[in-house]
Amino acid sequence: MWRIGIVDDDEFILKELSSKISSTWKSVKVHTFRTVEDFLESDEVFDLVVLDVMLPDGNGYELCELIKESNPATWVILLTVLGDDESVLRGFEVGADDYVVKPFNPDILMARIRRFLERNKKNLYDFGDLKVDLSGGCVYVKGKRVYLPKREFETLVYLVENKGQVVPRERLLEAVWGGEEVSSRTVDTTIKRLRKVIEEDPNKPRYIKTVWGIGYVFVGGEES
């Protein structure tokens, strides 16, 4: 499920956008905030944030910088009455991905959100509590973004892309480690570390199953 945050002190805008987004995309969860403080108190990691620049307890430029520093893959659309060139340029300088000037046509903003969702859905594997984001190079575990070490992420991606197929250790070694001289135990150790991150109970894995004597299979959280 996609997570979209809307930060604006205008209650009408919050309700209107939240309703419009929720009714258009059932796979989107919308959170609304009226202040910078409210947003920062949330522990949610958002895929996209629609952010007003002029807020009662701070400004959207600074909040945009904070968002990008902590979660670079989060897409930020600045929404503001400041439409002069200097303000727009500043928005992009602090990391904004798009800029919409008030008053705005809601359909235009929806089209920009749709562009983000369609562009990214091809790079996102969604298995409920576990999501693998190829474009962001990270995973989401119950909504929390986690950046894995390179080999662990590549191992997970290879298994995900071969979902339902038993992948022998030797094949994983070749695909992830290439010509490096490492033993099959390296694969086992990597899988063990992966399970500690993505599995609720690493001893009873839902995602990566062991096929004894052969290798591993990614089952996508399906009960066996």
C-alpha cells in the first residue's frame, strides 16, 4: 500500500485532497497534518508528501530538506501561493520533485500524483507487510523503510524476481557474487541476516523458505 502525507494548514484542502486521493486509489493510505510539528511526530515513512510551504510553525522548504535527508526516495510536491521564479527555484534547490502553485486545479495535482504512482509501481514488489522497492534500493517492513547491505538486497531481489522457483545456492552465488571466491555458506549467512530483517519470526519464515540440500525459494508470504 502506498503512503501519502499531506501537510497544509488549510482544513478544506486537507479534506478535499484526502477524499479525492482515497476514492481514486484504493491502494493508497492518506495521512493529513496541519503543522510541521504534527508531521515530525509521525513515525510513518511516506512514498509521497504534498507539502505546503507556508505553515504556522515553520516553512515547507526546511521540512522538505528534512524529508529528503532522512528518506531520499520520498517524492515531494510543494503546494504554495508562492509562484515567483525565486520561490520555485528555491523549492527545487531544497529537493522538491514537483511544484504546484495555489490556487490550483485539483485534477492537475491528481495527474501529477498519478504520474508518480504509475512510474514507481513497476519498480515495486508488494507482498503486504513486505515491499521491495527497486528504484529506491530499499525494502519496507510493515511500513518502515529499511536499507539493506548491497549483497543482502541483491539476494532478496533475485529471489523475488524468481518467486516460486527453487533457487540453488550455486545459482545465487553466481548471480549475486559473480566470480568472487566465496562458499555456499556465504549464501546461508546472507539469508539468515535477511530473515532477521524481513521475517516476523526468522525461525518460521513466511517469505524465504529453505529447500533442504538445494537452496531457497521466495514464496511471497503465502502460507504453505
